[in-house]
Amino acid sequence: LEALAAADIKAAPTNLSPLGIRVEGRPPMGALKCFQDGLIEVQDEGSQLAALLVDARPGQRVVDFCAGAGGKTLAIAAAMKNKGKIVACDTLKGRVERAGDRLKRAGAFNVERKGLESERDPWVKRHAGSFDRVLVDAPCSGTGTWRRNPDAKWRLEREDLPRLVALQASILDSAQRLVKPGGRLVYATCSLLGEENDGQVDAFLASHPDFTRIPVADVWREVIGTDCPAEGPTLSLTPLRHGTDGFFVAIMERKAAMPATESGGSQDAPNPAVDADQA
């Protein structure tokens, strides 16, 4: 904030994110020394909150499954204090490769970038059950970003939504294999549409009984330390109510393995190897 003020840029802390700064107007952020030194990055407040709700902790193993240009990866690396490991994946290999400049500028050294052929890339099967946290910021309609990109509404065709919903379901079904027992799967979109949000989560939980939904408000209080601004088990942010992009977050946890029975087996324990083979 002091650096921005010295550059004659008006800015103030964000209302919801404890790490956010809201800048007035459209100053040339990339030309600022504080940006070039890695002190700040450009990211919507809703996206910051989604990254915080992953609740990634130092020493954990985390996957950002649809990492794109790496904004949430950076936020997760900061939360982990550069300790542990993050794998930033995306099928758009060029985008995840270009994230290298941002990671270097921010001093994030615990990130491995991984281009995937598809959401069913063999890499997923090989690493089944290996991660504490898996974030799926899924491809979506982008309806939550229309305040910034109002022309995007004209590019969304009627047939796009069923295609996107099917893709999101496929991505979730593949990414869940990476979650170890007791680990969490965090699903996020920048959409305001129920089919892509609560509807998608309900369908996932119905077909994956080894996962249970964790109330977002509980994680919010633990990680952010304030009252969650949304009611219900999931988080829905909107430009009107919260001043952020439209954003949705749901948190699901894989049930921990049950204690071994007298015969040496376990009951109702998820088997990552079986999950991977079935896919």
C-alpha cells in the first residue's frame, strides 16, 4: 500500500480477502517496481478467496489441476510458505509454461509445472491418492466475469453449457483420483449458473460416496478468521452483493481409511489404485 501510494495510485484493502488490495482505475501495474519485485500480482478478490479456501498448509502436497496462468498457484504457494510441493497442471500447456515468469518473480520455488494431454492424462493414474489438496478451477461459462468482460455474453452459445457441464464432470471424476484419504477436493468456477455449481457438486457426491461436503463457512472461519459472507454449504460470490467477480467454491473431503478389521482388511476405505483402474 505504501509503494502504491508513492506511485500516486489510489488503493485500499479489500473487504473480504485479508491479502487483497483494490486499486482505483487502470494504472499500468506491470511497470511498477513493487510488481516487478514480486510484491503484488493482479488477481480478482474472488479468485484470492478461492485459493485461500484450499487451506493449503506448509509441507503438504497440492495439485492445481486447471492452473491456467498460475494465479491461484501463486496464492497457494504463499499460503504454504514455499514448503511442500505444488503441481500446476493444465491441458493448455503454453499457459502453464508461461506461468514460470510469474512464479520466478514471486519467488515461488515449490511449484512443478505439468502439461496434460487431457483430464485423463496417464500422469493422474500414476499419482492416484498422493495429494492432500486438489483444486479444480474448472473451465466454465465465465458468467461471473461479465462485469469485466460484458461482450463475453454474446460469445456464449446455447449448446456451450451442456458441453461445459459434461467437461466439468469428467475433470472432477479424474482429479478426485489424486486425493488421498482425508484429503480435500476443492471445486471452483467463475460462473453464476446452478448447473455448473451446486448441481455439479450434487452430481459428483451422488456418484462418489467416499467424498463428503465440508461447509465452506467452517473453513472460512478457520483460514480467514471472519464470518463467511454466504449462507449454505458452498460459497457463491456475486458482483452485486460482494463486489467481486461471480465465484463459486465447494469443498469436499475424501473419507479417511477405516481401521483394519481382524482379518487384516478395511471396510469402506477408498482404494486409489482401484479408482484409477476403473477410470
